[in-house]
Amino acid sequence: MIRKVALFTIIMFVLALNITPAIAAPAAPDPVGEAALLMDAQTGQVLFAKNAGKRMYPASTTKIITALVALEKSSPGEMVKVSKRAAEVGGTRVGLQPGEQIKMEDLLYIMMLNSANDAAVAIAEHVGGSVEGFAKLMNARARQIGARNTHFVNPHGMPDENHYTTARDLALIAREAMQNAKFRRIVQTGSYKVERKKNMDPDVLQRVEELERVYGPVQEDFFNQNRLLWHNYYGYKGANGVKTGYTSEAGQCLVASAERQGRELIAVVLKSQGANLWTDAAMLLDYGFNQFTRLELIRPGEIITDAGVRYGTERAVLETAGYLYYNFPAGEEPQVERRVELKQEAVAPLEAGERLGDLVLEANGEVLGRVPLVTVRPVPRKVTTYWWFRLGVVFAALGAARLLTARRRRKAANRVVYMRRRERWY
């Protein structure tokens, strides 16, 4: 009886193992924000998207490209004079005064940490000559980055029907900006102090001191509004940027970035609500770090193929000229296929490192990426194919023909002389 019970127990245990449900694949995130996107900062691969191409108001996330353009077209030590228009702009301000002079570097920190619109306008007028002139620079830079569904009319993001972007475009802009070392340093700074009074003219200083008596000390300490950088409930491990934004029309907006174990991700959340802004961004970043594995598919210097070269002394040996990484769902074993795409025709001479085509990687019919294929070594041109060589051959042939013709003529003349002499003898 005991043996039967033991056997029955074993059978039931085995059946229980067989009917245990498989662990379900993790669900994709469901952010509250109306539009959202998660991007690998190194490769540009999109890992999650929700209404990513929908036109949205960017609010103060606009200041990402404002800072990028300013960093590229000015120097940190330049002194910027605040105009009346800058001092009186609406929205978030830090009380910059007309006539106040402040370093460009300080203005950038004030704008990015405190989201100050007066700092943004001062920067725009200094760099672009006017707000309108600076907006043209912003739009040109956005197009260069690849943000095709974006249009800016101001440097701060206050609502305007002609001031819009998309979650995808904002991710591209942030990715480009984070490659600028000065920008990266600014947006991951927790706090910053500016000694504003030091560079004030006497009349400006007097006006500020009068305001201080009524409203208290002029603001000189600025703190980053990105709570993912804070050491509190909303802090996120590895967070290193980039910018918050809010208007009643745009809702709560955030472009966030974080780096873990050599991987950097960018999350964009637009028109979220309240504290959901931070949980939306954290949810997206967690999804990218936990549910994807980045694999190195190609590295530089891999010999791939060779190619024929017109007029060349040999075929061109081609190698890869870059890395290719791709994020795959964790646990997935991808079947990656390689395909070589060459230029229609390569013509000698070629230098080492000349690009002759691409190595295209695909999986499940989807293109994962491209890596340039370049020549390993120079390919000289055959001497016999140069025009001057061919022309020389023609001239040589003509010269030889003339020599031959002259020789024949001399032979013929000598024969005539010989015949005449012979006739005299007889």
C-alpha cells in the first residue's frame, strides 16, 4: 500500500511539472503620457514607441536644442547683455534684469537647470541676433539631425501653434545633444551657483537691490528640476540627463537619459500627468535595460569580400569600417543574415579606406543596420589604361610606321639606282 501511495505521489508530481504554465513574456510598458519613445543612444534603435510621430507641444524640452545651438555657435566665456524683451518674457523666470550682463556658461546652466525663459531669450538674442533669427538656426540644426517633423518659433517652448515636435524627433535631438561633452556636463549637474551681482552695472545693481528689499535676495543658486537625478523616491540609478518641461497645453514633458553597464538609453514622455511623468520615464528605461540585450554584431577590421575594380591591377579587398550593435529581446537567439551591397562600379586608382559599399545585416526580413565596407589597401591603376600611355603608344606606332615607310622608300630608291647602273654596264 505504501508503494502505491509513493508511486501515485511521484506520478502527480510529474504531471504537475508538465502542466505548470510557462512564464509569460514581459508586457511592453504602458505609459500615461500621450506620446512616448525609448531609444538606444548609441545606435538610434527604437525599443518602444507610442504615438512617436504625432505632433506635440514640447514645452521646455525645447531648451535642449537651444543649448546645443548656443554651445556650437558661442563660447562659454562670452558676456551676454540681457534685453528688456528677455527680462519680460512670460513663464518661468529667474528675474534677469534689463542691462544685466552674465556669462553664456552661467546662462546655459540657469536655463537648463531652472528652465528659465528669460535666460533662453537672452541666449537666443545674443547668438541669433533676435529670437526669430535664432529660431531659424534651431530649425536648420533640427533638420540636420533628422528631426523632420519639428518646427520651432522660440527658444523656450511657450505654446505656439507653429512650435511643435514629436517624441521621435525629440529623442534624435537629445541623442545629438548628449554627444556634446559640455551639454552632457550641464544637464547632469544637480546644482549650480552664479554670482550675478559681480558683473552688474551700477544702475542695474541699484535696481536689483531695491527689488531685494521687497522680494528678498536675488536668485543665485539653481537646482536641476529633473527628479530622476535626485536622491529621493523618484531618483533613478544611472540617470544623467536631460530636460523637463511643462505648460498647460503641453502637459508634463520629460526627456530622460540613463546609463548602465556601458549602455545609454533615452526616454521621451510627452503630455503625461503629475507624478506619472517620473514613473513613465522610469518604466521605459527599466524596460530597455531589463528586457533587451545589446549584442555586438560587427566590429571594425573584419574582412568581408573583394570587388572588381575597373582599370585596377587587382581586386579590392574590403573590410568593415565600424561597429554595429543591436538590442534583441532578452533570451532571444537571433538568426542574423549578412548581405553585401557594392557600388555600381569602382574605378582605379583607389586609396586605402575608400568606401565601396555596405554590409547590410538582417533578421526576420528586417534591416538591423549597415556598416561601411572600405578598401584594406590601395589599388593602383594599370599603366596601360592611362590616356597618356595610350597616346604614347599611338605616337610610337606612328613613328615606327614613318621609319618603316622611310626605309621602304630608301630601299626603292636604292633599287632604282642599282637598275640604272646595271643598264649602263650592259
